[in-house]
Amino acid sequence: MNFMDSYCVWRQLMRPPAGVDEETLDISTDLLVSDEYLLSVANLVEFGIFDPPKVDVISFLDEILVRATVLIAEGDSEVGQAARNLHAYAALSRQLYRQYLEHPASEVRTGL
């Protein structure tokens, strides 16, 4: 999936899946925080402004992916499914942000 494909999928989702217990709720909340950082991607696509946050978003998302992976392995069917959904959203967010950092700003189309 290329940068614009990732962006379009992420924009359609725009909210991480909900959690079903304390741990998955914490992961869902952290993904809301990561979405705030990923708004810099929207600024690039929609306005041509490349201004990545000073936070290490990739490491933040990597940590979320590890936490979700543990819950997938340990969780019952409801927790495991919630963790899989959160993991998928975090993986998409990570892919989009990595592509954002690598993408030449001059090649981004504006006005999506």
C-alpha cells in the first residue's frame, strides 16, 4: 500500500477501535494520542505543510503494538478480538507515519 492509500484508509477509520477491559481501553486511549500526532500527516496531504511532531511516534506505536500482541496471546475471545482490532489500527498508523516521514513533500497531492 502506498502513502496515499494508507492515508485514505486511516482517514476513513480516524478513530481506533474501542477496548473491552482496562488494558484494551488504555491501548485505545494511547491510540487516540497517536492520532493527534498523525494529524501532521493530514496537514501535509491537505495543506502541503510538513511539520512532524518532536515525539518519536514510531517508538510510541511500536510499544502499543507490543502491548496489543501480549493481549492477543493472553486474552480470552472478547479481549483477544479487541486487541487484534487495536493492533491492526496501530499497525496501519505506524505504516502511514513511516511513509509520511519518507515521502517527498513535493509529491503529495493537496485537496483530498
